[in-house]
Amino acid sequence: MNKIILVAGATGNLGQRISRELIKRGAEVKAIVRTSTDTEKIETLEKLGVKVVEVDMNDIEAIAKASEGVSCVVSALAGLGSVIVDLQKRILDGALKAGVPRFIPSDFSSDYNNLVEGENRNFDLRREFKKYIDNTPIQATSIFNGCFADILKYNTPILNLKDKSIGYWGDKLDWKLDFTTMDDTAAFTAEVALDDTAPRNLHIASFQISPNMIRTDVKEISGQEFKIHQISSIEDFATFIKKQRAENPAGENELYAKFQQGQYMYSMFTGQHNELANNRYNGLSWTSSIDYIKTFLK
């Protein structure tokens, strides 16, 4: 009998990809969605072969009923405290009530366990949920993928296509940054959801690349020589982020607050995935840096 995997956040970009990868591997996929979910999003999932269950997300009993017979819950939720902490707790409580043995929380990020508490708002929310789930009997597995590779497209200081520049902080010119594509993350997550032996923490990266290596790839692809420069010291960067956050209290209620981008950049230049689980499952292929950069740089 095929395993039943329940996906929360399946209508999102990552959640939909995880659902697709699970179905490719023969799993039966259920998605719990809010009763107010757009019908087009539901139809998209159903066309993939997902069984969509509309649930009152405030009702733990309803979540528990939807979780009956499930082998693993995968959370691909995105949001602030009301989602990452409060909603995930309700979904976890429903899973526990239904006897679900495993749970993959929405920890798709750099490994915050090795970073200082208080330096990244979104990581702190995940820490709060981690404390909760680790006090339950469920078997949890967090997947840390570094940063989604999409960020390289968006003219951040790391790679600014508009200004033709590559920036770094401190002495990190050759510091390797962890990037994973959404498709690679989804495929690995599907494997983990079906693996009853998966450990508490797993680290992956499609590619690990330094600012210097980004410059080399850009030149090979386009023939252009991008300017590479030190933006500031790491210490000055941390001070700048704190000041930016203090001056923008409204950003505390924004998922993509300006200070949050800085916090993610800071985490990338201060944390690293030294032991990757890329080879844990056979048949997975990982996107190289040059192949990914070719998708948006000509």
C-alpha cells in the first residue's frame, strides 16, 4: 500500500512542487487548504493527482480528521508568527491526535541552529516552533537548503545584474554560499517524506558558490566582467541591519521587510552547511551553479 503524505501549504510555489514530486514517487498526496482557497489553486493541485481537503485551519479536530492514515505531514507554509508558529502548532496537534508518526516543518532555510538567536526574525519564529515540536513524540525532520537559488535573479547585492556587480561582506570573497533550487528542494523533500529513517536535521545545497566563483560563472556565460566589491565589514553590516529594523517598526508585520533581506544575507555570510546529505537518496540530480545562472543570464 502506498504511503499517504499530507502537505500543508500545497498551493504555494514550494508546496505544489513537493506534491508533484511525491506523486511521481507513487505516494498518495492529500493537501489541506483553507475553506477560502481560490478554486483555481485547488484545481491545479487536483490535476496533479492531489486529494484536496478544505479545512477550517482553526479547528484541530478537523485537521486531525484530515490527517487520519497519514504517514508524514509536510509543512510548506510561509508567513510570520501566526503561520509559522500558531498555524503549524495546530496542524501538528491535529497530526498528533490522528497518530501521524512523522512531521517535516517549514524550516527551508539556512540552519538556524548554528546562528545567534535574535539575528534573524524569521529564523526566530522557526526556533519557537522547534521548541514546541521537540517536546512532542512525533519524529521530526528539518530540511535546511540554505537560500533558494531564485534570489540570484533579483538584483540583490550578491549578484546585481542591473549594476553588473557582485558584492560581499567582510573578508568573504571566497566564502561559499549555500543555494538550492526549488525543484531540487522539492525532490529531496519528497524522498525524506517517504523515508522513515530520516534524521532530525538534513542539509542540502544544489551548489555552494563564493562571490569570486559567481564572477567566474558570469564571465563564462556572458563574457562580461562584473565589478566585485566589499560592501562593508561583517560587523558594520550587522549594525546596519539592526538600525534598519529599529527605524522600520511596520516591517515587523511584513513577510518581506527590507531588514529581513539583510538578515538573510547576513546569515549566508556567517553560516555554512559543511556536511551535505545530497547523496542520501539515489536518482536525484542537483543543479549546478553555471546551469542555474544560465537560466536568467545570457
